[in-house]
Amino acid sequence: MSPPTGPTTTPECHGDDRCITCSDAAVAVRVRELAGDGLAVVDTDGGPEEVSVALVEVVPGDIVLVHAKEAIAVVDKVR
């Protein structure tokens, strides 16, 4: 998979914000802070949540797609 090129780029494996592996929705959230051990705190509509970022390289401010508490793609990197 190639890295995203801009804020509107959707990774090939995710059409219409859905995970094609299981057809369930992936949610775009902003990384608030890195919590260590491959975890990060992200901002969701329901408030902050801890998710795994073991599969992606992120810094606070990046926007990631999260499915089942796992960040599966970076859709917008902090400049």
C-alpha cells in the first residue's frame, strides 16, 4: 500500500470509509497523544479513546482510520 498523498486520499483497501475485509465501517479520528506500547489516545465523537497504532506510524495530530480499536491506515499526516 502506498502512503497517503493528501487529506482526501483513501487507501486502496478502504472504499467509502469501509474495511473491505469485513465490510464494517472504519472511523476517521485524530490522534491526541501517543500512550506507549503501540497505543494512542484519539479523539472520537464519544470522547477520548485508547486504540492500537501498532500497524501505522503516527504522531499527534494525524488522522487515522480505526476499525475494532486498531488504527489501520493514516489518511492525513501532520505537516
